[in-house]
Amino acid sequence: MKKKPRVKLGRLFVVFNNRKHKAANKSYIFTYLEGKNTPAPYMFTDSQLKEARERAIKNSEDCLPLSKWWRLW
């Protein structure tokens, strides 16, 4: 059995839809994001991520800055 990768908060992974309905997507973008009390799992389609990116570009004045440690990379 193939070992699944350990997921870190905020990292994106492509996961394949194992029991796919004929009209469903073949894959999704999976991540854990901070929830109210604990990290919560989320799945997005490619088009949802593209739409979110376009919204962030269009409304860049509303985006929060990256923390300083990330800019060092």
C-alpha cells in the first residue's frame, strides 16, 4: 500500500477522486486551513483556485502581507 504524504497546514496537494461520479472532477486541490478550534480539511477545484487568485489580484489592497520569515525564502 502506498504511503500517503503528511500534510502541513496551508500546503496544497492534488488528490485524485477515488470513487468518482461520472460528472465529478478527476482530482481536487486538498489542504488543511485553520478552523475555529482545529485545522479543517478543504478541497478546491482548479477553477475555484483560479477565481480566488484573480480576486486577490483585483483586490490587492485587501490582501494581508506575508509574515517576515516567509520572505526570507
